[in-house]
Amino acid sequence: METQAVKSTAGETGRTAPGPAGMPVIGSQPVLLRDRLGAYETALRRYGDVVRFTVGPPGARRVLYGVFHPDGVQQVLATRRNRYSKREPVFDEIAATFGEGLLTAEGDQWRDRRKIIQPLFTRHAVEGYADAMAEESLMLVERWRHRTLRPVDLHADCVRYALRVVGRAIFGGDVDRAIPVLAETLPLLSRRAIRRGLAPLRMPAGWPTRENRRTGRARRDLLAFVDELIAERRSRPGSDLISRMLTGLDEAAVRDEALLFLFGGHETTAVAIAFTLLLLGRNPGWQERVRDEADVVLAGRSPGYADVARLANTAWVVQEAMRLYPPAYAMARLVTHDEEIGGYAVPAGSIAIVSPWTTHRHPQFWDDPQRFDPERFTPQHTAGRHRYAYLPFGAGPRACIGGHFAMLEAQIATAAVVQSLRIVTPDQNIVPDASGLTLRPPRGLTVATCGR
């Protein structure tokens, strides 16, 4: 896939951004690979709101600019977005693996696709998926109820839950056919796309290495399965997303969108739910507050769409979990023209890094930012806050189209679990895994569940 050409203008405006010197030859690559989150936080404290990193050896070197202040975030994602492209290495690999859909498309293709798909994700349209979310959350509760007082792999079970929810939305009644294929292929293809996108040097994808052959088979299996379901929906439409997209898109476009929704729509929500429950297990006072609210609003029944508006404490807890542990902890844009951000020159050809993890900890906008405090999201505290100080679903016109879907899913799952079970989080430091595109709980971390 070609990378969008960049335009350089004569001379640079603004100052040179500060940043770490890094190691000879390879710059900041080791620290960014070892502890990307810590590197961004340290950069904000030491150097300020725009920080320059160099990564990789000569000939394959990239220059990255961490953009941490909400004003800079707004410039990159919203007000001057035609000067910042998604055609950077990670998104190129995602597009090569899963297709050119709403997540990866640019320009007119993105605008045309957005017009067709946006009506499928309005609040009214998303309401129709609430029952499936509630049913799947009850299955999750029952799974854990039989494991009370024994360790539960929170992240793995939340991924299974979220995959079933998004699978039902996309494939409808064929979700039980889809899950085995998705569970086998999606993780493998996702990890490979991200690993190749982050690598300074990439082996050609067509070389017949063992890994290339393995991922090639996985991709062919996934495409064949989705194509089969699309053909069935063409002849026998249903109420799922594939059937609805077929009214405005051809089969190839529907396949790309379905694959990208699967890629982006299950892991991020699973992470949000997992961290929400981890934090509630660490903060029993808030767990009781959410449980008391669920008792009053739900009175023992399953949560539904109409209930969510009354589950305010639950919403605040989910929002605070996504502030502390944003699933999409960083996002990159290729700078296509010489720019100035925060008074610093950012040349064409460099990569602008927007980091929700870091912006969500900016001391100018968040008091005691490391502390878990869901009341930050009460109406009196959100009034007047910079619009781009909080961006768990991205920001601007390219913000996640499924943000409302994900938030509804997380609230329903949280309320269903907490009203039935008590979560107990082990007393250990939560160091998230940022080795991939999505933040994850620490490997090997389990929680215990018990009856109320």
C-alpha cells in the first residue's frame, strides 16, 4: 500500500521541539518498546506539551512528535485534519490485513462510507443491540458464579463477552458459527498487523516464511467465512449489520467494514470492561455505590437500554476507568505538510503521536490525575473542561463511530456483574501491557468473584 506523499515547504517556522537524546544510532526506540506509557508520561513532565523522539537507525529513522496538550490534540485530530493522514505504518498494516473501511479510509472514500454507515450507529439504532448485550452479560455472570472464590481471567472472559456481542451485531444468529473462526484468526492477524506496523524494518509480507504462511492461511479462512455469510445475507437478509450494510455497499466493502468492526470493536470494549471491574475490585466503596444504584434501578432484573440513563454512577465509573486506562492509549498521524504545534516546528514526513494515556494525566486538566475518582465525570466537574482533554474514543470527525455502542455495552456489563457478584482485585500494582495497539491488563492478573 502506498504511503500518502508529504508536502514540504521551504524553511521551518517555530522552535525545535525538545526531547530525549536517546541512544546513539537507534535513538529512543528501546525505551519506547520497553515502556511506551512511561516514556510519554516522563516526556510530558520533563519537556512539556510537544516532545520530539527519534526512533530507528539511519536509513530507517522516524521522527515522532508526542502531542500531549488538548489544544495540540484538537489541531491534529480536528481543526487541521487535512494536514494529518492515517497513512502511517500501523494503519497501513491494519488496512492491508483487514481492508479499506471506515477505520482506515481517507478523503472522499471515508466521507462517502461515513454517510452510509453513520445511520447504523445512531443512538436509536444502537438501542436494538441492548438486549443482546444484557443476555451475554448474564452468561458472563453465570460463568463466574460457578467459579466463585476461584481466580478468574478477567481479560480473557471480557474479550469472549465482547466478541460475542459484536459478533451478534454483525452476524446475527450465526454468531455461534462465527466465534470459533474469529477466536482462531482475529488475535493472530491483529498481533501481526500491529507488530509489523511498529517495526522500524519490515520483512516483505509475501516472503514464504513460516509466520507469513500461517497468517496467510488465517486471513484466507477469515475472508472465506465472512464472504460466505455475506452471500447468505444477500439472499436472506436479517437485522444484523451485514444485512443493513448491503443496502448501501457492495460485498467487498461490506466485508472490509465487517472485518474492521470486528478488529476495532471487541478488544477495546473488553479492555474498558476489564479495567472497570479491576478498579471496582480495588475500590469497594465505589463497588457498593454501583451495586446500590443497580438494586434501585434494576430491582434484580437484567439491565436494558432504558435503564442506562439512570445508571449514572455506573457511567462515571466506566468513564474514569477509560481515563486511567484508555483502550486506545495512543494514535498516530502522518504529518503531510510542515506544521507548527504549540509553537514548535513539526516537519512534513514526521509522525504526530496523540496519547490519550498522557493527556488524561495532564496536571493542568486533571487534579491528582493518578487517583481513581469517578466524580470527575459528574455534570458539575465536566462543565468547562477542555473538550479534548478526554478522548477515550478519539476525537474530531474521525472519532470512533461505535463509541455509543461501546459505552452502552460497558455499562450494561458492569451493572449486570456488580449487582450479582462481588469483585476482589489482588493487592498488586496494575502495570498495563502496552505492547500492542490496545492497552491490556497485566498478563497473568486474575481476580476473584464471590456472591454478594
